[in-house]
Amino acid sequence: MSSSVSFRITRTAEDLAQTMTALSQRLLTLEQRVEAMELQLRQQRQDGQTVPEEERLMLDGIERMLRETRDLLSTETVSTESVSTETVEESWHGDGSSLDASPDCQDIAA
């Protein structure tokens, strides 16, 4: 019986050794793939940083136009809000009644 236990332990140790070897090989393969991807990423970043001057000027112009458009939109939003607030305030009398309910604006047929 002790020989069968010894055999099982030896067999389990061999299986573990094979599993460790397979995992180590996979780890090395993954590390090589990561290095290759990092190198490719670095090259792409370097290529991306060498944008021609003409293209850079065009992009700067577009960025400036976007900023101006955003500024215009934000000022239009503020002025639209103030105009709508004034319109609402003008449509009501101080006592809370609507201008439409005033005797001047009543329908003649009524």
C-alpha cells in the first residue's frame, strides 16, 4: 500500500511539474506578445507626433473655430434665457393676473 501512495505522490508531482512547465511557456509567450504590442504602440505614438505642419495649422484653425462656436452658443443661451424671463415677467401684472384677462384684451364677442 505504501508503494501505491508513493506512486500517486510521484505521479501528482510529475503532473504538477508538467503543468508548471506549460504555464511558464504560456507566460513567456504572453510576455513576448505584450512587448511586441508595447513596441507597436510606441511606434504609432511617434508616428502620430510627426504630424505635418500644414495639417497641424489646419487642426489649430478648426479648434479655434470650435471654441468660438461654443462661446457663441453659451452667450446665446444666456441671452435667450434672459429674454424668455423678461417675456414671462411682462405677460403678468403685479397682482398675478394675466394680461390676456385684462379688459383691454377681452374678446368683443363676449
